[in-house]
Amino acid sequence: MIELVIAMIVGALLNVIAHDEEVLIVFGILMIFARDIGIICLKMEWRDIMRSIILGSIWSGWLMFFINNEKNRREN
């Protein structure tokens, strides 16, 4: 469960930094390789890593969308 949360947080941070799906996919693949060679001790399958990174990215994207809408509404 902790690994899932960590991967979601990483996906959210990458979404804020990059705004690019290709970056998320490449980072997910790098996390899978790091897990396979033992750099990162994630007890997750590669599908779970990619899914949680993408979910974190989507959640942060929606959150930023709603925050920007609220900010624009208050300014107008």
C-alpha cells in the first residue's frame, strides 16, 4: 500500500513538473527497471507502478484544474 502511495505522489509531482505523458511513461519504465535490479525495493508489479503513476498524475491534474477555476472565479 505504501508503494502505491509513493508511486502516486511521484506521478503527481511529475505532472506538476512536466505536463507531459511521455515523461510519465518513461519514468514508470525507469522505476520498473530500478525495481528489477534492486535499486528500489517496491513489491509491486509493473502494471501497478504504471497505473499508480498515471492515477497520481490524473488526480493532480484535476486538482490543479479546479484550483485554477476557483482562482479565476474569485478574480472575476
